[in-house]
Amino acid sequence: MGTDGGENRREERTLPRVPDAGDDHAETAVPPVDGSAPRTPDTDPEAKLIKYRKRRVKSRSESDSDNRADSADGCGCGGGCACGLASGDSGESEAVADGGARPANVDEDGNLRDLNFTEPTAGKSQDVYDDAPDKRVQVPEGVELDTPGYSIRSEMNDIEESDDKTWFMELDTAVIDEGRCIQCGTCVASCPSDSIGIGDDGLPELVKMCTGCSLCWDFCPRGGLRYERQWKITGGDDNVKGAGDPITEFSAKVEEEWRENSQDGGVVTSVLIHLLEAGEIDGALVATESEEDPWKAESFLATTPEELIENAGSFYNQTMALGNLDVDQWEEKLPDKSPEDLSLALVGTPCEIEGIRALQDFEWDYASQEDGVRAIDYTIALMCTKNFNYHRLIGEQLAEKRDLPPEDIGKLDVLDGKMMAYDHDGEMILEEDVEAFHDAALKGCDECADFTGYCADITVGSVGSADEYSSVIVRTATGLDAWELTEPDLDYHDLEDRSAVGGLQSWDKKKAFEALRRPFDPDAPRFIEYTEHAENYGTTLRAHESDH
């Protein structure tokens, strides 16, 4: 340290004074011993704590003097309270300048001594037994603790709501509660705030606050999405006639041994394997069987040929495929790929393909599952006249009414208007008109006129081909690329019966026109306003305001 004038400066420096009693804002404070800048009682955290403790001790000395007098340790707290008096201390506090008392755990320089903490009380926590973790217990009688509904917003402010907002509660009222949900998952994929989840019943449900962005309504094929308009946007004007305007059509089958466990000709699995091995895709979203519930389909990302072969075959309930486009859940299966660089194939029903095509037509940079939506580069539709609710089909119709437990079923098929079941040896154990299972079908399927998946790159099914062959309709240039990768390993020829495909498509449309309560119009705007839907279907307007 330099000495140029330092000695004189030290002689002239005014020493800090001890603040007078009650002088909490003295300009001169005792400097810390470490040489740092002085801290006043208002800025020093330790000084604040001392000041707080002094007030507590002073208050306690006035209000609890009788208790202290009778206490063996002079405090009455047992040595564990915030006053700092440890068991065995005298309990006497030193006088300080402001007329209060200095706690025994603070020395003369204002430094805290070692603190004593009270051990948590044992055996006094509330016992929630096996109830849900969010269940309220010991609620006082007459006290209402239910979470308030949406209507509380209007009670808390007078902000006028925009007329063009449509909330999930409206979708819930018009589609889900009415049994018209087709379980495609488009609403889950479209939600920017990740507020929609999938319930135990396989249906969409609100899992956190809805923002009223309207996207779940707009993209629902049974709500705001005019699905027939999507055909023309995706596939051209001819896609509203017959089986559409395909590039080419085939009857084909796989010749490998693994085809025995696949559906019909095994073409879907073969196409996906060839795309995967050629590096065109990183994986494919397909259906797999639930580990807990036999014959219940769940969405699964297959990333190897072995996984694709293992999951070959068809299920007859929806997987909510578009509700599983959050690529983070598949991170372990794709460790070397960033979400924005993924390329995936999607196998689904025509309504699921309509949904993903519509989502891809718009740039939603803020969508919670945007990476998954953009990753779908190949789409394969499965010919479909209707799908089923798992519990009603497998549980009620087959197990209960027909004494056919799911573990006895080796294969299910719907062909030529028949529901067929086979045992694990390939023997048919059930053949019945599919109409006999109408009560198990999804009600919303009645409104669908898209049997052949107009929006897909490739459509595959059994109608129009002989046993063990699949009917293949190639619709887009992307689909043709996938077919050309696959066809060298297939046994194929021209589609055997085009009229069968066109006839079933026409029948499907007729049924849909009877079930639809709105006009079927491929030239109308793509999105249907909720108010317009309500006029046709008689659903509640502004359901969110009634705390639906």
C-alpha cells in the first residue's frame, strides 16, 4: 500500500459513531472488518435480520412474560424457536442502543452465532391414504373449493370478448359430447398451448387452460374443417368423383415369409421398409398392440424393419395418431436426429390424412407439435368405411355378446361387408355382417365420404383384389416414388376390380350424405364457422360461458 499522504488522511478521517437509540438511518455506519463498503441497517441483510429479531424478542418479552417466568429454560419455546435461544442458554438478552434487546445468538459485533433449528414434527402430517394427490382433505363444512369455470373471467373484468374466438369447450359440446369424435387427434396436434390431451377413454380432453385460439375447432374433420374441400386442395378437382384421380392402381402382395402375419398382401409394411432402408424416412408412425389391452391399438414410431414387421396387421380402433406428433417423446429412438430434420411416414385412416394435410397447409411457428407436423413426408391411407370404439367392439360385442375373449383372437378383418375373426391357428371363428356391430362403431364415421383416402400419397386396402393381395392406389408423385422403390420386391398386376372400389366409395358417400346435417360442398370455404355449424346441428352457442 502506498504511503503518500495516507497517514495524514487516516488522522483526518472521522471515526464512525455508534448510532443513537432509534437512529435507524444513521449516515455513518460501522464498516465491515473485511474492508468492503459500509452497510447501513437498511441495506445489510444481517442487520435487517437482527432488527427483526429484536422486535420479536421485545414483543415476546411484553406479551409472554408469564410463560417465560415459568419456563425451565427461561424462554418457553424449548430452545427451538426463531428467538435463537438454545436449550441451556440463560435466556437473558443484552440491551442494545435502540432500547430493545439483542438475541443470544447475535454477538456484540452483530454477527450471527450458530442457529438451532427445530426438527419437523413427526406423525402430524395429513394422511391422504390412497386418494388422488390433488384430492382436497379436511375442507371446512360449507366451504366451496371447486376450481371456478370460465365464466369467472367475465365476473372479474369487463373486457369484451372477440366474436371470432372459438374455445375447446365449443368443440367438446358439438363433437365430443355428441359422440361424433372420430379420434383422429387433429385437435391435439393443432393446439399451440399444448392444452389438449388424450383421456383414458381415448377422447380429447382439456388438460390446462384454453386460450380460445380456435385452431382445434378449425381443423377438426367433424367440426370446422370442411373435409371435402381438403380433397380438392390436396388432390385436384377430380378427387371428388369415384375413387378420385389416381396416377396408377395395382393389386400386389409381398413374397417374403413375414407376410403371413400382415394384413392382406403386406404392401404397407413393405413400402415402409423400403423407404427406411433407402434413407428416405427416419421412422413411421404405425399402430401397435397395447401391452395391457389385447387388440387395442396405440400409436408407435417404428424405426427398424424388424419393428415394422412385428407390428404388421390391422386394428379396428383409432390410435389418435395426430395426438402423438410430439417428437420429444420419441427422442430415445432418434438420438442422432434433430426434430427439424426428421422425415417420417404416417399410416392412418382417411380422416387422419385429411387432418395432417390441412395442418401442413399453414405455417404455425408457435404450434406445440409443429416439428412433428412438418416431419410427415409420406402418408399412407387405409381404406375405411368406419372405425370402432375399442371397449364397445372388443369388450361388449365380441367378449360379452359373442363369448369371444380378445386373447382367443389371432386376426380381425373386415372384408366384403363382413366382420371376420380368426384364432391363432388361422381358423375362422366368427363371420358376421359388419352392420351387426353398428353400436360399436364411431358415430362420426357415418358422416365420412372418404373411403379411399383422397388426400394420401398412397391408399391401400383389400377391396378390389383377390385374397392375399392388397389393392394399391398411387395418388401423388411422392407416392409414386415410394411405389417405385418397393415394386421390384412385389408380386403385382393391374388392379383386378376397379368397379368394386368405386362402388364402395359411392356407397360410402351416400351414407355420409344421409348422416351429414350440413351441406356437402367441395367448393365452399375450407373452414366452417361455429355459428354456422350450430345452425345445422343445433348445438349450444358459447358453451364456454356456461362453464361446460
